[in-house]
Amino acid sequence: MGPKEQELQLRIVEKLKAEGELADAQAALDAAKSAIESGNTPGYVDMMVEQNMMVQQLAFQLTQLDIQIRAMQNVGPESTEMKRMIAQREATQDSLDQLRASQRAINSTAYVDNLTGRVAGAQSGLKQINQQIDSIKSNIADMATKMADYLTKRDEMASYEELLRQLNDQKDAVSTAQSQLNMNAVAWGMRRSLRSLRASPSCR
């Protein structure tokens, strides 16, 4: 397996991970929207509301007022001090309820925006990975095409070299045959000359 194939496998693993992250983000976004549309508050939003400093301060004040009111049970519910404490508790409770409602609305919007951003980011990341995968596949295909072309040209070159060898062999064979013919012609000429000399009267 070549480097490009290894890179492709790595990107495919990243794609599977990105698809899982996108599915999780989309599921969380859908669940949050469904809860808010149904009049409920997502658990994460409730947690953020209760972590608000002003909410914690009012909740603490409310607890302290409850303790004080329980400690004043002996003075009776009609006493001025008891009525004042009860009125103060009710006002604190109203302030806490209003603040919680306000913080729920603010944090719900922020939570949905955050989840929407996560979905968009996951979609963008997945798109980028898909583009990288397509690019790698294209590179692999180009390399395969170039390799096929190279092998074809190599085979063609080998065929040309073999043909040239055969032609050279034929040329050498023709040259050898021609040389043999020339030698035979010379030999025949010498034998003819010798016979002519023997038949000459001067040689008798």
C-alpha cells in the first residue's frame, strides 16, 4: 500500500468520526429545540441558570429568610415582624422567579446558538474531509493512469527494441550471405583461371 492509499484510509477514519460528531450535534440541537418548543427547559440550560451569581445570591437570601421565619414561629403569624419577613420572602421569591425566567430565556437562546454552531462546524469539517478524500482519490486515479501509460510505453519500447534486434539479425544474416557469395564468386573465378592456364599450350 502506497502513501496515498494510507492517507486515504486515514481520511476515511476521520470522515467516520466527523459523521458521528455531526450526528451527535444534530441530535442535541433537535432535542433542545423540541424541549423549548414544548415549554420545557433543557437540563444544560437549568444548570447554567443555577450557576448564575445573582440567582445564587437570591436563592441564598431566600434560604436565610426561611430560616428566620421558622425561628419566629413563637411570635405568631399576625405580628408585624412576621408579616414583614413574609412580605420580604415573597418579594425575594418573585425576584428569583423573574431572574430565573430571564436567565432561562437568555441561556436557551445561547444554548441553541451554540448547538447550531456545532452542527455548522461539524458540517464544514465533514465537507472539508470529503473534499480531501475526493482529491486523494483523484490523485490515485491520475497516478494509476500515468503508471498504465508508462507500462504501455515500456512494453512498446521493448517491442521496438525486439523488432530492431530482429532487423539487425536479418541485416547481419544478409551481410554474411553476401560475403559468402562474394567469396564463392572469387573462388569460382580462381578455379576458372587455373583451368584456363592448364589448357594453355605453353603449359604443355
